[in-house]
Amino acid sequence: MKTWIKDPTAVWTGNDQTAPRGIVVEDNRIIELVSEDPKTDVDEIFDATDQVLLPGLINCHHHFYQTLTRAFPDALDKELFEWLVSLYPIWANLDEDAIRASTTTALSELLLSGCTTTTDHHYVFSESTGQAIDVQADVAKQLGIRAILTRGSMSLGKSSGGLPPDKVVQSPDEILRDSERLISAYHDDSEDAMLQIALAPCSPFSVTTELMKDSAELARKHGVQLHTHLAETLDENEFCMEMFGMRPVDYLEDVGWLADDVWLAHGIHFNDDEIQRLGKAGVAVSHCPSSNMILASGSCPVPALGAAGSPIGLGVDGSASNDCSNMMQELRQAFLLQRLAHGASAFSHHDALRVATQGGAQLFKRSGIGELAAGKLADVALFDLNDLRFSGAGDPIAGLVLCGAHQASAVMVNGQWRVRNSALVDVDLERVRADHISAAHKLWNV
């Protein structure tokens, strides 16, 4: 089947190529950028009139389960450490039904916002959530989104000097055994993989030094990536100095994580020397602007990190500190926050689009996604310009960012339509919502 996505109002390819009359997709790949008429016969035409065509957006940091505690009253108006302490007891009551409902909701939101590839950082495990990643893998397959699921972990409880309560931490042996099981069961290292696994000890204040080192050894044995939170707040920097006698980047190097198979969430509180060391090592960073603003954590130095050599992606972060899973809105937040922090000339709407597409592809080491070009995977998003918010926009590409696009009109993942006419394909969204509300209420009232 060859499909011509025909005559969009504008196309942003993410590279120096143009496609004024759209693209042709065959099976799961783009086979042509169309300038005049397709060079091959097509079987189907998708009319993209009044729409902007983009590469699918790539989400580099999330916590799906947190959709169950959006705008949670006891967590409002708190910074990270106090916010976590107020929510850990709630999250400790998660079960696998809650994981399924929250994952379905988060992935549905992401697809509807133009996201075609996402990760998740799930790190809260108990007897009721032992198969959490298996549940997420099943939901991702059903919804047809490309996913990098991370086996998160917490092993440093409050009684040992960590932040989380002891009842939500696991032993290192249990964590490593399950990590290896998940890699064996689900990780696909092929170029067009729909599902991959990464290992993700949660943070310096919730895992032991030994687990950080052992996770790195296990990940490199199997060729999977590593992920953690780092340098999100000044409190974290102070914790590292008190607990380990070193700053977070020094700690990262000490445990063998200063390497190009690592990506960090947040990456805010680095000095100039640390930025250069991270860039030289090729450590990637996921910028999470909404979460950083809500928790008053600070702003990731995106231009400096990128100039130093660090791949920079974009993440919506958990819905309890963002309170939505909308990648297009997050792209605009990155655009606004980086301009506020570094000046209007330092970060353009093109830069924001690049971070949300090519940056994510580079972060995940996925050469087949993040841009529109012949031979690339057919992951695309279209946005309708007929909303009143776009009326009078002189530049349709800039208009998506500046005027606040938030709803994709169509989304294709791996050559399959997952969103058509601004609605999920073959998904009962009212049932998704009802299941999610039920799971949230149950979690709050345990």
C-alpha cells in the first residue's frame, strides 16, 4: 500500500530537504518527498489541505502512573522533595489495574498531541505492581505507539538515608533480576523497533551507589540505555554533597555513568565545567520545562548543553508535575522558557521543533525517526490550521508553536494511522476516561 499525504499547507521536514506537495509512504517507511507529482503510482491519497505536516514528536521523559494524581491537593505549591514526600504514600498503593489505566490514558494523550515515540520511567514497585512494565508493553502494543520503557528502581529507603519510604523500595537483587527478565522478553534492537527497554535507577536520593554501578554493568552487557533524574534541584545537589561528598556530575562519573549510553531527566543545576564534561562524554538530557516551572526547579541550560555536545530531547515529565501529557504544548513551553532564560535569538521555533524531533531521535540513538526523508520510518503528525487560534498567522510553521497548537488532526506511527480526524483510531476514549477516573479514585481512597 502506497499512501500520498498530499498537499499540506506547510511541511517541516527537520532537515534541509523540502516536500511542498507532501510525502509518499509505503508500508512502514517514507519512500518519497513530493515536489510536483509522485514518481510512483499511489494506492491511496490522504488530503492534507490546511494542515501542517511534521515528523512525529518524541517524548523523552514521563511517569505514566502519575496521571492518577494530577493536581493532587496535598502536593500543590510544593517543591520537589516535599512534593515527593506527599505523594509517595499514595503511589505505594498502585496496582496493575491502575498501571493499565494510567498507561492507556498517558499514551492516548500523547498520540492525540502528535507524539509517535515515547519513553516511560516507572520506578514504584510493590507486590501489586511486579508486572508493571509487562502491562505497559501490552498497552503500548495495543495503541500502536513506539515506546522505550524503562525499568526504574528505588533501593535507598528513608531508614538508610534516602527520600522514599521503605515500603516502596526493592532489594538490588530483585531489581537486577527483573531488569534482565524484561530485556530478554521485550527489547528489540532493530532499526524499526516498536518496543525497547532501558534501565533507570530513579535518582541519587533513592538508589544506592552499588545499584547505579550494577545497573550500568547489566545495561552494557545487553546493549541497552541508562536513564536517571539528575541535577533537577538545588536540594539534590546538597543531598549529593552530604551523602556522597561530591556534586551530581562527579557522582555520575564515579558510578560509571558519564557516557553516551546515558540520558538524564531535567539537567538544570550544572556549572560551566560540568556542562563541558557532559557534552564531551555525549551524555544526553531531556528538557522538561512544564514540570520544572510547576515545581520551581529552574531551567535546563539547553543552548549550552547542546553546544557542548549533549543531545537534547524534550519530555512532558509525569502528569503530577506537569499535569498533562501533551507534547505539542510542551514544545511551546520549551520555546518560551528557553527564550526567557537565554534571549530571543538563542532559541527559535525551529529549535523547539528540532528538540522535540531530531533531538529525541539522537537521544534514543534511533536514526530512523525524527525527520521526514526517503527511507525514514513513517512516523508523522499533522495539525489542522482551521482553528481560530491560527487565524491570521503569516508563517504556518511558526504559528503551530507561537499560536499554541495542542491537538493533532492525524498521526501515523510505523505507517499505520493511529489518529484520524482528531480522534484515536479504534479506541473508546470515553471508556479510557472512565477506567482512569475509577483507578484514580480507588488510589486516593485506599
